[in-house]
Amino acid sequence: MDGNGKPEFWIGGEDFGYDFTKLICYESNGNNSYNPVAEIEFPYLLSLNPAEATSIDVDNDGKEEIFLRIGNVVVFIKLVW
């Protein structure tokens, strides 16, 4: 997603004790090993419904954004730099 050519993946979860949803991006550092390189927290955004997430080029600029659904909330995350 950041365009540096390294494989990456995002994983997320919810913490009902502290009331937030968190996404963490892991990026390859070689030899089937990954390091966390980004983290996003959504305070007070929780759902008992399964969430959906995918990457899609929403604005047709050739770069994928993250589409995330948590309950009835839809979020698009765009890398800007």
C-alpha cells in the first residue's frame, strides 16, 4: 500500500475492555519475517458484527485505499505522502 515494493498485510481486532478497534500493518523485512510499521486505533468504535476489510482504488489514482466496515460504520483509509 505504501508503494515501497515490500509485501505487507493488515490485521485488526477489537478490545471491548478498553473500547477501541485497532489495525496494525506488518511489512516484510525478508526471509518470511514481518515487522509492525503502522498502527491505527479507532476509540469507541466497536461492533459485535463481523467486520469487513479490503483494499480498493476508490478514487482511481492508481493507489489502493483500505476499506473497512465495523458494524454500521464505513471507513476509507488513504495513504497521503
